[in-house]
Amino acid sequence: MSLGRCPPNRQQARSAGHLRHPPRCEDGLPLVRLPAGVRPADDDRQPLQPLVPTWLLEGDAGRAGQGRLERRGQRHRRHLRQGPPHRPGRKRGPKAQDIGPSRGGQTTKIHALVDVVGRPAVLLLTPGNTSDVKTAPDVLAEAPGRIRRLIADKGYDANWLRKDLRERNTTPVIPGTRARKRKIRLDKKRYRERWRMEATFCRLKDFRRIATRYDKLARNFASALALAAIIAFWC
């Protein structure tokens, strides 16, 4: 039995370069084809460029049981780009854009302070799950002038708010809730003027961009709200 060699006469008769299939011996064993030529290493070809910086590959071969961040010379993934790393405590997400859960889903609540004619003087945005009475001090702090009477619904019924209003020489016209053991005297004639607040919100909701929030950023939605209020009430 031959080990991959053909008779000399047959090997000279056939040329390995002119055959489509590799030459085989009489026993059916393929012969090893030699390369036609060897190209030099610098045959007008550019060298391969690294896909990642070299310093990233230096620390990959660490010791067993050693974490990637514990290896010396390896940087964190946040430092791959130029500029300072991201702050872990930065404000982001729905809460930073005044979006919160409510009965209708993720919504934004608009707090307003209007004058006797119904023109909005203060507009403030909060997430939908923010309490009205807790936002009252922030709204009153932006009031352009002195307030003689403050008309609000039962959502603003709190003893600390009434005390704060009296210290500012402001008369609270706020009905008491059913949970109060002691009834609150209410000026019903003055309380009827609260319809102006409802009419203000109905006028603002005529603008589709205000009725349904399409803006992702709170500052863009607040700008659209202020622009709608100027067009509807101050122009």
C-alpha cells in the first residue's frame, strides 16, 4: 500500500496547476498541492489598525477572581468618551419633567393664580400626583402684588394655610371638608366667583397643545402654556 505517492511516470504526465480537482493517486488518496508562489509580507498592503485603544486591551488579561474595575490601568466605561463622567445623582426621568401618575395615567398638573377678571398671573407645573395644598405656598410666593381674598376649593382646606393667609392680611374663602369636626364659616357670595378659575382653564384647554401635553421637557410645555395665556387673556 502506498502512502500518498504516485508512480513517477504518472506524476510527470499530470500537472497539478491545470487540473480543476486536486490530483489523486491510484489508491484515491489526495495529494498535497504546493502553493504557486509566496507573496512577500510588504506587498503594497496597509497594516491592520486596532479597533480599540491599546490601553483597553492591556488590562483584559487579569488574574483569576479579579474584577475588571480592580485591575490597574483599566478605565471605567463612563470615561471612554471625552468630557467629564456622568453624575450619578443628576436629575433625569419623568419626575424631573413634572410628570407623575394620576387617575388618568402619567399627567402634569397646572396650578394657576388668577385676578378678579380671570386673567392668570401665576402658572406653575407639578407632577400629577402632587397635592394642591402643598403647592399653595410656591404659587403664593410668585404673586405680583397683595392678595385681599383667596378663593379656592376644598383641596386647599388646611389650618396652616389659613393661618398663613391671615398673617398676610388675606381673607381665605375656602370651604371646609366633611372631615372637619368644627364647621368653617364660608362667604358663599364670594365663593361664587370661583367660576372664573374654571373658565380660565377651559379657555386654556382650547389650545390642543395645552389640553394634551406633547412636549417632553417641562420648560417647553411651560413656555407653550405662558404663550397661550398671553394670547388668550393679555392680547
